[in-house]
Amino acid sequence: MFGTRRLAKRSIVGTKVSALYQDGRYYTGVILSQIAEEGNNSTGLYSVRFEDGSEKSVTSNNIIGPGFDTIMSKTLKIGQRVFITMNGREVSGTVAVHDKISDEVMINIDDMKQVIRKIDEIRLMESRKSARLSDQDTDYSKLADVTEPKRRTVSHFIDVPAKNP
């Protein structure tokens, strides 16, 4: 009936998704409402509010997120903003080339570095953990004391106080 699509167990309203915009790229937004139900001959239609505040009606086959299609079923347009994990940190970049045959994507990072990743290693939305950590101003690596602590001299005698009479 719905193919490989997994149906949501709870309301889709309020779900954070990536939806196709007029420029052919996916942008993060939140589902406001379901306008039309999915049927045998039609796709569902949803109202999505994007991060810039604009609202648009988007068909379910143009939405990536929980209960919808995955990124692996899509072809990413050049310039699409994506997120990957590199050296244990989340970094953002833009798509340079998406080879649908090999499912590999070349990503430009910092205008000087290019990396190639499989499509299943790429995210269209910033992870929640990364967003929280990136707002911190504290550099914990500078707080660590890298000097060795002073060593105490070891006594070869045990000084025991005398008993009071």
C-alpha cells in the first residue's frame, strides 16, 4: 500500500523535516498540518514552515524525515547544504557532485577542502547534539592542566606521635 515508507505512530504535525523548496534544494522546516491524505493515486500534501519563516505546501514525496522518504532515495542538487561527521565533529558543507550510480557525494568544506562520502553518511539537518555544543563559549581543552603535579618527597621514617601520659 505505501511501499517501503514507514507510517508514523504518532501525529506528524510538529515534526522537523527537510522539504524541497522552489530552488530545487532541501531546507529544514516543521510540518504545520496535513492538507490532503495519501491515497492510491495521490500523494499527501503538507503545510511546512521553513526556518526563514515562509510557509509552503509540499507533497509527501518531496519531504525527507521520519515517516517520509530518506535521503538515499533523492538526488542532491549542486549547492545543497549538508552535514557530515568529520574527525568526531559535525561540519557543514555544500554538495559539489552527487553520483547517483555509486551513491557518493563530493562535498565542499571551507572552500578549500573536498571530501567524498556515501549518501547514507550525509544529513540535511544539523544534529541536535551538535547545535547545543556549538553554542558553548568554553574551550574545555584550555581548562585542562597539562603540567605535571609536584611530587612529594618520600620519607623513609614514620613519625608517630608519643602517647600522652
